[in-house]
Amino acid sequence: MAPFSLMSASVSLLAKSFNVFSCTSCLARFTGVLPAVYINQVKFLTSQASSPPKRPLNGYMRFVIQQQPVITRQNPEIKRVDIIRKIAQQWRTLSPDQKQPFEEASLRAREQFKIDFQHYQAQLTPAQIEQQVQEKRQRMAKRKSIRKKRELTILGKPKRPRSPFNIFMSEHFEEARGATTQAKMQSLLEDWKNMFGHQKKVYTQLAEDDKIRYKNEMKSWEEHMVELGREDLIREKTRPAKKKAPAKTPAAKKGTKKVKAVKKTTATAKSKTTRKTTKSTPTKTVRSTKKT
């Protein structure tokens, strides 16, 4: 029985290998019949449908991609930052005629990008278009927050006060257990939870001192921002309150009441005089008619 089972297993394995070989050969014959242009077109259409077309590079970036391997080959020990600096310096020294091929290539790529992007947008559903709009808003908000943080750093805004655990972590991070940053932070968190109250009290006091430092530095920084005319960067709770109209004193209120009373009396007196004049005029006319 054993030789028969072994023989059947070998036969099945041989059949499988023959099937695979026949499939691959058929595929090779099929791809050999079709021109390579059609195969590339199919790949291009599937990539266009799955993801949006990439934005074209400008003339400078095209020059960088062309010159980067040349500079790297000439200076193998130079850093990447220095390579980019060298290429930027070369770009500045180029004449407009030398830059023209790169700019024209960028212009042609932009025109093609517009056509490809229109085709891509036509394939999207309304839900996908709305999702793209939301993602764009999120990206813009993120860029805005990054720019604001960068501006505050340049203007020298003081750093926020640290918590007791942050102070403990910064002091013991190098000697913490774990190979990765996340593992070290996890081990420090466990150590912090297992610490006694009197041991944590030291870091709590350091955190309180840091709060005082932050308060004093923020006060002087905000005063400096007011001098620069940047009240928009000041916190709302520390902004100078708007001047309100002075509240009326009781004496002023009495004075206004007296003025109103005088105005009322003059108005009533005027109304009475007008009434008397209107009554007296017709009687005089009647008398004059009787005498005649």
C-alpha cells in the first residue's frame, strides 16, 4: 500500500506542475501575440482609475532630478543637503535660455495634468467628491496650524509648563527599560504608578515652579506682543477689557429726571397756549361780522 500511495502522490504532483507549466506557457503565448502598447495602456487606465494623477514638477525640480545623480557621482561622500544646495546654486547661475527646456517641459506636463484630472473627476461619484473636499479642508487646517505654531516659535512664545510625569520621564528616559521609544515610555509609566507619594512630591513641586515660570514669561511676552501690535496672539482671558460707558450716578439720574420734567411742563404749556389761540380766533371774527 505504501508504494502505491507514494506513486499516486508523485503522479498528482507531476500533474500539478504540468498544469502550471501549461498555464504559464499559454500566458506567454498570449502576451506575445498582443503588442506591448495595449498592455501598458491597461496598466495606465487601472492606475488612473484607482488614484488621482500626480501633480507635475516645476522646472527647478526637473533640473534637480537630472543633476542629483551627477553631483552624487562626482561627490560620493557629500551629504544630501549639500547636494541640493549645489544644485540650487547651479540653477541660479543658469541663463533664461538654459532654463527654457525645463520650463517648457513643466508647462506641457501641466496641460496634460489638467486633462488627466478632468478624466479622473468624471469617474468619481458625488460621495467621493465630497470626501475629497473634506480631506482638502483638513489638509488646509493642518497647514494653517503648522504655520501658526512656526510663527509663535519665531516670536519666542514660552513653552507650556510640564506635568510632574513629564519631568520624571525627561530625567529617567535614557536609563529606562525597553528598546524602542514606546517601550521606554510604557516602562516609565509603570514606574510612575508604582512610586510612593513622597517620591512624587518632588516632581509635583518642580511642576508648580514651572507653572510660575510659565506665568511670568507669558506675562512679559504678551506685553511685548501688545507693543508690536499683535493683540490677536494674546489669550482671551488676559486681553485688556473694552472700556464701558461710565455708569450714571444717582445725582445724574435725578438731574435727568428734572430736565425731563421741565421739558414736559414746557410742552404742556405750549399745547395750552395753542388751544387758547385756536379758540379765540373764531369769536373775534363773529364779533366783527355783528358790528358790520
